[in-house]
Amino acid sequence: PWRGKPKQTASLNEVMSAFVETMVLVSRMRFDIDEEDTYDQVYEDLSTAENMCVFNGFSNGYRWISNAYYKVGVAMHNIEMYAQAVYPLRKACALLEKDDTRATTDSVKLQLCKRYEVLGTCCQKDKRFEDAMKAFKLSLKRLPSSSIENFVKEANSLAIYTLMEKQPIIPKLIERYLRATITGESDLEISFASEIMDLHQLDSAQKCVVYECELRAMYMLSASFDCSRHQSAIINTLLRHYTAETYPIRRARFVYTYITI
């Protein structure tokens, strides 16, 4: 009689891991950016993997499938296939949001921030302006507070423009959001980027870095649109923080700016 070790049965997680990895690998092998016929085949493979994750409650698989969609979307974005890139990028964002075990970590939040930003860029290039605004808004919302804190940590020792030049990622994201949000209707109510971002851990001077980023973006947009009402709102916020006692030079600068708008 057989006296060896009993045969081990693979767990559901192991089976699902192997299945998802296989389907992702198959999708990569199928994908040829020069052959549009391969796109539907890739999406079918990834959809099959997603459906199995849903059926078996395997949330770990969403991240792998999300990465596969993202690589397809970025490849399309890189050769200016903006319209075609929207679907895989949107799927990449939605699936990463479903990864319950990791979605609240800073590393995944940062990935989501970047993915929504690329999605917003493609929507904007494809003239889907409402979708672009929503994507950039989600990008700002997913921006980890640790990334914001790192951006503004030298607020008391460096000039605002120096901070922007050293770390341009957040200023550029703010500009892209406002560019997608502000239209020719000057009376249109908008959500400012600073209202969307998580600023609750910042002190007064650090918050002002974000406000000044917004104001700079407004100046750039004012060549095409009437942004005076929005600029005034931001300057009023800055003046509440830049008091005559603590920041007399900065306050004087924005009092003058307010008068000249």
C-alpha cells in the first residue's frame, strides 16, 4: 500500500491566481497594437478573468487584470490613439478601485491618481470634456495625503514657484483639472482643486502652496476665458491665510493682484 505523503489539494486562491495569471499572459500574447482585430480578443480574455474573480470573490485578481488593461491603454495613448485608449484605461481604474485589500494604501492611491490622469488626458484629446473633468477630479481625490505633504513641506523656506519647479506633478494635475473644468461661462460654479484634494493635515502656509498653484493655472487660462471671479475667490482665500503680521510681503503682493484683476 502507498505510504507516501498525502496528495495536497490546491486552494481556491491558488487556483484563481494561476487562472488569472494565465488569462493575463494570454491577453498580452494576443495584443498587437497594429492589429485592431486583436483588441476585442484581449478584452474578452480579461473579461473572462474578471468574471471568474467576481464569481469566486477573488479580489486579489483585480489588480493583475487592471495592470493588463492599463498597459493596453498606455500603449494606445503613446501613439495618440486617444479614443481607443479610453475603454481600457477606464477598466484599469475601475478594477483597481475594487481591490479591497489595497485600494486604501498610499501606493495604490498613487497608481489610481496616475491612471485617472492618463484617462482624463485621453478623454480631453478625444473632446470628451465632461468625462475628462470627472477623471481629473478623481485623480485629485485619489492623490495620497503623503504626496501632498511631501510637495508642500518646504513652504516656509522656499518660494512657491521654486516648489512648483522642484515637484511639477501636482501643479500640472491641478492645471489639467482646471483646464477641463473652466469653460467660457464665467459665472459657472466649479469645484476648486483645493476643495477636492485632502488638505486636512496641512498647516496654513502649506495650504497656500496649493491655492497659489490654482491661481497660477487660472492666470494661464485667463488668456482664453474670463477667470476673474474664480481668481478673486482664490485670492480672498489666500488673504485670509496671509495676514499682515505673519506674511506681510506675500499679503501685499496679493492685495495688489486683487486690485489689478
